Amino acid sequence: MGTPGVYIANICLNPSEKDLATLNAGLNAFNLDEGISAQHDPVAVFIRDTNGDIQGGLYGNIAWNWLHVRWLWLSTSLRGQGLAGKLLKTAEAHAQEIGCTGAYIDTFSPAALRVYTRLGYEKFGELQDFPPGRTRTFLQKKF
């Protein structure tokens, strides 16, 4: 019925860095055996004020010739000025320069969804009621 000496432990709500590193190394080794590179290169673009404080920015990673935009945030005073588009275009230009074929992002903000759609991103999936009362939308843009 199972593998002797192996068991499923209880839920861990505060995993150690060592345990997560072990899981990550195992998954990366599996992917390498499948011929899939484990390399993920970080990319970030920041908007700073004259004091050098971050007022907005974008953070993501590049893997398998795709840019994954994980975070995009602007302080309230900077919204509605086209800066989200400038952040995305800057990251996309970098991704294209190094050979990426597309970018993907997700949001549960209707306002952000409109921005991403205007910038050429197309919906490829949704999770309804995630978070409750909202729809999480996944978008992609092929270069």
C-alpha cells in the first residue's frame, strides 16, 4: 500500500528555508531530467521619488523564454498617469532583447485588467471567486 518508511506529515504552516530549499532542489532536478532548465532570472523596474524612495515598480522573473510579472504596484498619487504601461513596456523590452517570446501576469483588480488589456494582454484563464467576490484573471502577451 505505500512505500515502507515513508509517510505524509501534517500540514506545515511555517516551513523552514531548508525544507523549502530541499523541495525546490528536488523539483529542479526532476525538471532537468525532463530536459527543462531550472533557471529563473529576476527582473525589476522601480519608480523612485527625488529622495530615492520607491513609489512604484514591477518585479518578476524570466524563465523558459517568458517574462512572468509577479508584482506591479504604484502609489496612489501615481495611478492613472500611464506609469503601469511604462513599467510593463520597460520590462517587456528587456525580455524581448534577451529572446523572450511573451509575458504573463494575473490580477483580481478590474482596473488593472482594463490596463493590461489595453496594453495588448489577452485573457487565457480565470478563477471565479478568488479572492471571494472577485475573479482572478490570467493574461498573456506574445511578442
